[in-house]
Amino acid sequence: MLTPGDTRFACDGIHTSPVCTIVTTLELEGDVDPDHIRETLRTQILDATHENDDGRLLYPELGWTIKYYLGFPFWTKATLLEDPVRVIAEDLTQDQLIELQAKLTFQPYKLNAPLWELVLVRKQNNSGIVPTSIVLFRFHHTISDGTGIFHLLSKMIIPQTTEFTKQVSKKAGNLVPIRYLGMPYDFVQTCREGYQSGCLAPDKKYWTHVSDAFSPSEAISHVRFHMSEPIPFNTIRKLGERHGVTGTAVMHSAVLGALRSSFFPNNGGRIPSTITVETTVNPPTERNRFLGNNVTNGMYTAPIGEEDAVKRLLRTQDALTTMKDSTFSVTRALVVHAFGSFPRPIWKHVNKYNDAYERMFIGNLPGPEEKPNFGGYLVNEMSVMGGYCVTLLGLGVGLITFGDTMRIGVFGNRNLLSRSGQAEEITRAFMRELDELQVMQ
């Protein structure tokens, strides 16, 4: 049976209309040999066993699929085992690659087949530019969270070095034990503040929704997505040092400023003073397996109504500090695990109820500090796309650090991001917020 942390992602239509798929895209230098990638994948990951050589696979989830019995999801060995590396013969332009990424995000998984695949395709570049290849790693969220996926990608590095592989941590989050006494108060107080916060789009009268059995094309028509160009992460560090805050606070505050300028461009009186932001945090338990889902969400009230960029930054830092000291994320994890014991129909009902409220999610995806290789091919760029935004009444922002750069991705649907190009507009406004912080004291 699935763990409660994995079960929450198994309630969607995995084999019909999945929304819990994540597609990680890597851009590699040069032309890739598919057979070399297959062999590296087999030896480094699929056939890898524990160090004590007891025959147990390190990543058995990659050979499993999900079946349901009396409404409960169970892992079972996949019987439909096809080539996990699929090659697309024709070269694709950048726009075609984005379309492919979106299509893979909402493509149903085959019955009795593993819930992941690798897709290789060559990118069509202008003449004179070094050719590049694209790896699209599609997986269902029941298999793993972002930390586990970065671990898998690190196992594709040739040669294997401690410097790269040690960067995927299994450590627990920090929380002083005496704080557990305040769990009921923290949970009620955080929820209360969240309900009192404002929202980005108060008028939802004319919003449309996809059906439960949506097709990939229907889902894609609802999605609004854009990934920014990479910027030096050193810029974030220097801004944090200048203003005495963390790099996370710098990025979250810049996101708030970008949303403010995009949704409330005229600084009208309807700007809410705060909105509720959810973000990933490590629970106070050590990660006991490389894959699987071992993160929970914290929640804080973000000062989107603060016009001054520096004041907003400082208030964001205070809010993040309060969130990390709170036991809310622990209580939330316990609630999620409790619901994970219920059958699928109840989970679907809970998810629909939860998704009926506008939510703002900012996810930090910390990659390796140096640009790694994938099967020996240097990785130049990385991007991520998820399917939640097609049904979620809210907005997702991904902050991806990779090597010495970071990128911001904006995920939403056409209800909230009603203007064409609004997702890209938000990423550009994020850059302007960073520029503004650089000139302000």
C-alpha cells in the first residue's frame, strides 16, 4: 500500500486525466546517444541495489504501478515493461518543445505500466549554434517529490562523485521539541490568518473549469505557463546580504511585487494587505527513502499590500521566520497522513473542497550548486512543469536554482491568468523587483 504522503497524489485519474504529473526538462550539449543513456539509466538507477548487496533495489518504485482495491491505492509490479527511453526523430523548435512538455504533463499513463518515462529529442537551433539535445523526464508525483528527483538526476552523472551526490540531503527540518506543545494554537492561528487574507481575483463568477475526464488538449487550452531566462543566483545572495535577509526572502518578496504589479497595475484601493502563501518545508523527520514524498507545506501571510520594496522584503523575512518556527506544517502533515488512510473517493472529495479556495504556492527547488552532466553530457539548462494548475483555483510559482543560476516559473490557468502572456509578464516583473532592490537602501 502507498504511504500516506504518496497517497494524496494518487486520487487523480492517473490512467485517464492526470493532474499530478511533473515534467523535468534538461537541455544537454551536443547530440545524445540514446543507447548510452539507456545503459547508464539501467546500471546507475534501474538495477542499482543497496550497499549491503542484499539484492534489494534502491529505487523499486520505478518498476511499480498503481492499482486500486476497495478505493485504496496499492503499489504492484508493472507488467507492461516497454523501453523507458523514447526517442522523437524530428528536430523541434523552442515553441514545439513547450507544446511537447505540456502534452506530456497531461498524457494518461498506460495501464500496468510504470508511472514515468524519459523522452529524448533534438532541439532545432539556428545555424552556427552548437547543437543541443533535450531530455524530458515525465513522472507521476506518487513516485517522488522534487528532492528525490534531483537525487535520481544526480545518479546519472558520469563519473559519480561525492561533490554532486551528497547534495541530495535526507536531513530533517529543525523544530525545538517544546514547540510541539503549541500545535493546536499554531494550527488554528495560521488557518485564521489565512482565512482573513485577501486574494488575487475576488470575482470568480465567470470562471470555467475542466471536466473530471478532461483530454490533454482541453487541459493544455486552460494552462498558462512561462519559465524565465536564467539569472545569476549570486544576485540573490548579494541582495540578501545587503538587506540582512535570506535569499529565500528576496525571491518570495520579488514574487509578491511581481504579482502586485500584474494583478493590481493601477495601485487601486482593492489591493489586499496580505495574501496567503504556501511553500514547501522539510518535516522534522529524517527522510527514510530516496524517492517518495517527504515534504509538507508551511503557510504564511504575505504582505502583498506593502508598496515599498524594502519594507515588503523585511516583512516577508519576518513572516518566513515565523512560519519556520511554527508547528503548523507538522500538524498539516499529520492531517494529510490521516486522510491518506481513507479510500480514494473521500480523498477526491477533500481535494475538490480544498481546490475550491484560491491558493498561492511558491515552491523552492534547490538543484546542485554546480552544473552537472547527464550521462556524461553537460546540462546547460533545466525547467519544470506541473499539471496542478489546470484544476487549482490559484497560482504556482517555482523558484529553481541550478548551478550558479536561478529561474522562475509561473503556473496557472486562464481563469486567474486571464491575459495572454500574463505568466511571462509576471516573470519580467520579478526581474524588475530585483533591480529595484539593488538600487534601494
